[in-house]
Amino acid sequence: MQYNLRRYAGHSSAWTEYYRNGQVRKLELSNAPDTGIQYYRETIFFDQNGKEMRRFKQSNEDRVTTQTMF
């Protein structure tokens, strides 16, 4: 997996947690360009052999919004 990181104009980051055997247990990806309302978060869980078990995604497109019509 390729993921670009940045620390200017918002943020983009990747965080990992590991099992004792060195295998990645959890990968958290986050992206918020220009620190505005656009954002993307993804969390991926792996078993001890590296097989993907679960994936959760969340972004500004998932928000529940209301619109007032005049």
C-alpha cells in the first residue's frame, strides 16, 4: 500500500500498531486537506498472519446533512 504524508495545508498521516511477531495489527490512515470540511479516515485491522480482517472508512461524504429550502 502506498500512502503520501504531509504536514502542511492540512494533514495526511498513517499510524500503525504491531503484534509481538512484528506483523501489522492495525493501520489508521487520515487525510484532511487544508484543514477544511473535507476529510477521510480509514482503519484496517489484520490478523497475526497479515490477512485483512476488517476495514472501516469515514469521510465528509458520509455526513448526514440537512438543507433548508426557502
